[in-house]
Amino acid sequence: MRGSRMRQLIILIGISGSGKSTIAKEQEKVKQNTKRISSDELRLQLYGTLSEGNQHNARVFEIMNKTVFKELEEKDAIVYYDATNLSRKRRAHLYQEAKRRFTDVKVICQVVFCNPELAKLRQTYRIGDEAVPNDVIERQFMNLQVPRVSVDCDDIVLSGECWFDKGEVIAHRVRLTLRALVYYATDAFKPLLKLNYAPHESKWHTESIDVHILAVNNTAVQRYEAKDTSSFLAAAFHDLGKGYVKNRGINFGTSHYLTHEAVGAQILLNAIHCFGDLLELDKEECLEAVERVYQHMIAHQIRNGNWSEKTIKKWQVKHDISDELLINLLKFAEIDALCSIPVKEEGPA
Ligand SMILES: Nc1ncnc2c1ncn2[C@@H]1O[C@H](COP(=O)(O)OS(=O)(=O)O)[C@@H](OP(=O)(O)O)[C@H]1O
Ligand SMILES: Nc1ncnc2c1ncn2[C@@H]1O[C@H](COP(=O)(O)OP(=O)(O)O)[C@@H](O)[C@H]1O
């Protein structure tokens, strides 16, 4: 019914070249009262070129937010916030501000999935400083932080590419278990996972990445109730980002795994995008699993006693982590640690 709909702020989340602008432009054409506000267009408008505009992000986003809230003043407005929006913290600020200004606004985080290799390829069609360099695309992919309902949005919409082969899954449906999803990555996405018994090269793990994931899966099967979808998904996907981030970090040349939990959470969210309906998965349970993957390194910090009670509480509030989720995260960290074989410390002679 016209006139009774809530105004909507749709925060697009995606790496450069993922297709955010294309989606928003299409919606602008077909849906009434729909408006797209683009950070890149604002940069061009204010500074003439993107490279110059990129030097002034603070001002660009200050004006961007003002424009977005102005557009939202119209009743029934649907506003697309077209920027990469990779940071959960920034999206949370936007969410809080939208809620503070309007009692009847629905904030949606729409993730636009894209294989970073495809995004790189798409840059070659762009001219001059419109083309985003490859290393920036890779960094964006590694830093895409998954959304969370009630932290940065009221609802999550998943769109774009599927990194898992639906045809294969339908064909093998009878044998399919949630753990096996991992092995149905498409030919284009599989190389990014690098699951070929790659060594960890880390003091925490002498076992390979694959062996570790398998061990965590098997232990999860022993320890969790058969119907605990969330735990099985978290176990299967928690370290899937390691292959991609390995050697791509600041200390190039030595293996380290900064942001692997964010990449793993993104990959699990993509699997839910592909199979959620097909496997009749419960959306809330799935999103809980995504948050477990996203927060599993923090869980290790807490388990190791590195965080004060006050810091833990603050983190719980910031990310809407219930006491129950915290308990599950700590239980998972215990399994994760149990399945790791660290390098033996040299004892005294
Ligand atoms: N609110 C706010 N204030 C200041 N700076 C911000 C803000 N939001 C995003 N950013 C920074 O903008 C960069 C990403 O811009 P876009 O999302 O427009 O992406 S892109 O330029 O189209 O690729 C990216 O900059 P770099 O991190 O230097 O790449 C973001 O960190
Ligand atoms: N679903 C799609 N299939 C094929 N090409 C697409 C699709 N979505 C976008 N593209 C193309 O990819 C390029 C980047 O899309 P764009 O919407 O500008 O991405 P973003 O706004 O995320 O940077 C454009 O050339 C666009 O035509």
C-alpha cells in the first residue's frame, strides 16, 4: 500500500567493480522514490577527478551522509548508499544516525558478492583513474567485514555472484552434508581457497590448513548436537579465509593470517546466499554461524585471558554478542585450539 511503507536506507557493501552501482542504477530506474547517492560521483563533482577526490575522503563522506539524510527526509524514500562500505564500524555509525533521525527508517545492508579476480578484470574496462589497482581490490576483499543485524542494519540482503556450484550440489544432494559445502566451490573460486594441504608456516600450527579444518570439523561432530547447524557451519568455514590472506599481508613473505576470519565469514555468507533456500537453512542460525567465524580470533584472546571483564562487555555490546553466543564462541575456541599442533618450544638442555 502506497504511503504506509517505511523509508529505506540501503547500504551497499562490495569491493570496487562488484556491481553496486549497476544494481542501484537499475533500481533507480524501476522503483519509484528511489535515489542512489554515489561516493565516486561526489568525488568527481567536488574535485574533478577520483584521484584528487580520494585525498579528501573525510569531506566527501561528510557531504555524502548529509545528502543521504536529506534524501531520506522524503516519506517513502528508498536511498542507496553507493560506496564500498567495507567497515562495520562506519556502517554502525550510519545505522545509529539513521535511527536517531527517523523513527520509521529501515536500514538494509545489501552485500554484493564478487570474486576479486573478476573485479580486477573489470577494472581493465575502466579508464584513467577510474581503474582501481589490483592490490587495492585484494585489500578490499580482505577487509570486507560482514554485516550484523541490530549492529549496522535491520536486515541483510545477499546478492551478486555465487562462489559455490549449485548444479553440483543439486546432483549430490543426497550425500551433501553442511561440512561438504566447502568442497563445492566453483572452478573460478576454488583457486582462491588454496586448499591443497598448504602448510600453515606458523608457530601455532605444524599441521596443514586443510588437516586443521578437517580435525575441527570432526571434533565438532563429536561435541555438538546433530541439529546444531550453526556450530557445523562455523567449524567448516572458520579458517577458509587463510589460503587467500596468506602472504598478502603487511609482512609479505612470512605467513600470517590477519583478517582471515573476515574473509571466512564472507565466504560462509556467500554459501548461505547460494544454498540457504535450497537446503532450507534457518537464516538466523546461519547468521549466528557467520558471526562465530567473524569473531573466532577474539574468542581466542578472551579464552587466553588477554581481555578484562570490562573490555569483554564493551565488545559484547558493540557487536550484539549475547552471553549464549559468547559461551559458544569460547567452546569453539577450545575445539580450535585442541585441533592445533603448535611448534614445540625448545626446552632447557
Ligand atoms: N566516513 C568516512 N570517512 C572517511 N573516509 C572514509 C569513510 N568511509 C569510507 N572511507 C574511505 O574511503 C575509501 C573507500 O571509498 P569508496 O567506498 O568510495 O570506494 S571506492 O573509492 O569507490 O573504491 C577508503 O579509503 P582507503 O582505506 O584509503 O582505501 C575508506 O577508508
Ligand atoms: N551482474 C553483472 N554481470 C556482468 N557484468 C556486470 C554485472 N554487474 C556489473 N557488471 C559490470 O561490472 C562493472 C563494474 O560494475 P559497477 O556497478 O560499476 O561496480 P561497483 O559500483 O561495485 O564498482 C561494470 O562494467 C558493469 O557493467
